[in-house]
Amino acid sequence: MKVLMLTDKLLTGGAESYFCKLENSLKHPKLQVYTAAAPGEMFNKLKRKGNYAQISRKNHLNNLLKITRIVVKQKIDLIHANSLKMALIAIFIKKTIRKNIKIVYTKHSLTLLDSKASLFSFLMNKYVDRIIAVSQFEKDRLVSLGVKQQKIEVIYNGVDLKQFHFYEKETEDQFNIGILARLSEEKNHQLFIEIANKLKEIPSVKFHIAGDGPESDRISNMISTLGLTHKVSMLGNVDQPESFIKGMDLLLLTSHLEVFPMVILEAMAVGTPVISINRGGIKEAILDGETGFLITDHSVDDFSSQIMSMHSDSEKTKKIVQAARRKVENEFSDNKMIDRTLSEYLKCM
């Protein structure tokens, strides 16, 4: 079985991390894995670089032609698409070049076609053999759009428990609160900064932003305008996310939209407690008050109140992080994700 894994780019992100884990670890006596993606810093994480083909971030016609050539030359049996764009390329190839090729699509995020339910469900039902949803929430939403339930399997993102090992935090004078996310509008860094502004009079609390993206200048200006340059640091891209997460006493997630963010599981794995907005499938990992805390609305006051509660109650926080680690070990290991993904491949053949 020859599998071609496709993703848009190899920039740091949850979907890209998933792509690299599968490329690194998918093994079967009759499996040969090829990959294609636009370049990015995560290229260095690929192990089978000889089977990698670089495509463009913008020239979609060239990408279609290049991917088609790979499919024909290597006699690819199955395409695993990790974005809607790649799924559409796979569908075109199936419709015009190789009608017997199988398609697996992992849906990591909301897409433009979600708002056109009839078209989206038609394409999925007619051409895609298996769909991997990264949360039960996303599976339910796909079914509500008209996608056949029997095509969909929930496979949670997996954490490398050796890389993200549990870290017992020592009590420090400074209480570090972080956010690790692309600097884009949907991640809602504005709320993070407003929380920092609310708590600016508490000298022990510091805020740290890891990541880069199109909102970088606006976020920097907001920090300066509010006079928070002493309170909030912008670190840019971090090469070792586990080190950043371990260094935080608390991680926040403030997004407007989420499906099932990888950073939540990584924080739970290393022992960093999480306060998150309750969106998408996050509640399938964070059980409010047991493995972390969920906030219903994008409320500065609600986030700030919970932060101060955790800051002052170290015993409660310790119980939370231990329960969170156990949940990751039981339900969200990368070994489980890889085995179940391979099973989806085999179902197609």
C-alpha cells in the first residue's frame, strides 16, 4: 500500500504536528509513505525526506500537476489529505485520473465549504472514503452538514508522552501565564492582553505570548498602548513548544473558534494547568474543575477570577494537573492515534 500524505505547509501548527507524527511513525510491512507539502520550519521533523515533494503555498495549478505526477509515477493507492484544499486536489485526481484511488481526509479546522453544506456533503459522500474527525464535537457537526455517519471516525490528536513528559513545577516568586498560538484574529490575543491589563497591578503575575503571524504588529501596538511592555512579552516562534509550555505556570486559550487544539493536550501532558474558552471539542479533554477549567464566554472578569483562584490554591492546582496527565495517558497518546489512523487506511483497501 502506497500512501501519499498531503498538507498545505510545514509551518508550526497543530495540523502540521499531526502530519509529522504520522510521517515519522506510521509503520506496516506493506506500507510505503510519501509526503507533499509547502516548505516550513517543521520540514526538519520529517524522517523520510527522500519521499518528500515540495509544493507551493500559492500556485495551486502547479500543485495539482505535481501531485498528479507523483500519484501516477509512484502508483499511489491512497491519498491522506490534511486540509480541504488537499482533499479537493485528491478528489479531482480521483474523478479524472485514477478512479480507484482511495481518499482519507482529516478535518482539522473549519473551512469555507462548511457554510455550503449541500456541496460539502456531496463531495465528502461521493468521493472521500474515510473521514477522520479530531473530536466527537466535529463528527456531530459533520453529520449535521449531511456527511454520512458511517464514513466518519473520531481519532483524537495524540501527544508524544516521551517528548511531553510530566514536569513537577517548583514554587517560584513569579507566576507565568502563557498563550501558544498563531498570531491570527481567530486566536483572540486581544482577550489575553485585556486579561493582562486587568491583572497588571499584581507584580508576581507575568504574561508571555509565543507564536507569530499576521496580527503580530497589532498585538505589539496594543501592548504598548496599554503600557504593558513590562507585563507582557512577545517571544515569536518557539522551536521547542514543550519547553515553553513547561515554563508556564498556567496556559490560556482564548480563541473565537476551535475544533480540538493540540496545545491543550500538550499542556495537560507536561503538568501545566489550562484555563480555556469552551469551544469545539475542548470539553472532551478538559473536564471543568477536574482536568482544567472552562470559561463559557470571552469574559475578562471570568478568566481573571479563575486565574487568581489558581494562583492562590496550589493544592487544588496540583490535583488538576495530575488528573490531566492521567487523562492524556489514557485517551490521547500518539501511539493510539497512529494505530487507529493505520486502521482507517486498511479499511479502505
